[in-house]
Amino acid sequence: MDLEHHQGGWVIVASFILAVLLALLPLPTWATFWRPDWVAMVLIYWCIALPRRVGVFSGWLSGLMLDALLGTLLGQHALALTLVAFLSGKMHRRLRVYPLRQQVFVVFFLVAIVHLFNALIRHWQGYPPPLHLEFLYPAITSFFLWPWVFTSLRMLRRGLHVR
């Protein structure tokens, strides 16, 4: 393996670990519904930036990690994040050229898919359905935080020459 083409893999792994830690961070009860989907946003960024290194397998692996750490049905987040990684990978050429004000809408849509899927799985498990579309709250906060996440990870990737 040529190190010239594959450097900075630790940065990708560290960003996923930080995203998982932010997903596990305890919040007040009123704020848990509004928690941004850090893992999905990091996954979307790396699928756009480095589609040959981060893709469906990364989505599946990070989803399994979330399932194990959150105690949800094994495969619930894995399947949702795999779908998001697949869609991000398919659209990566278009998403790269979109300005941030257009990317936020795509990120909103992708995060909404994750949380809609999770809400459906929980409903099939016997939990009550979400009230007033509250499964969209994380998509709304991710919508507003995406420019910050995108520029931070891009600066990190460029500064550390991650390829």
C-alpha cells in the first residue's frame, strides 16, 4: 500500500469516535429530542470528501457501534446509516459542488431518513409513534450545524493532508 495515497486514516477514525462521544453525551430531557445526529453528519462529510475510503461499510460499522452503545435493536442504526452512506456516495459528485446553503437541505433530508427509519423500527417494536413529527428535530439541528461541521472537517482534512 502506498502511503502517499492513504494517509490520515487516524483523522477519519478520530472524527467518528468524537461523533459517537457527542451522540452519547448526556443532555437535559428537553434537549434530547433536539440532539444533532453527529455520526450521520460525519459520515455524510467523509462519504462526500473521500468516497473511495469511507462508504457503506463505514456506515454499517458506525451504526453497529451506535446500536451497541445506545442499547437499541442491533442493526437499527446500522441499516439507517448504511442507507445514508449509500445515498451520500451516489450523490458525492453533485454534493461537492453544491454551495453550503444547498448542502444543508440534502443533509436535512438524509438525517431525516435516519430518524424516520429509527422511529418506524421503534413503532414496530411496540413503542408509541412520535408526536408532532419530533423525529425531525435532530434533522433541524443538523441542518443548522452542517456548515460548521463541514468547514471544520474540511479544514482538518486539508490541514492534515488526509487523502
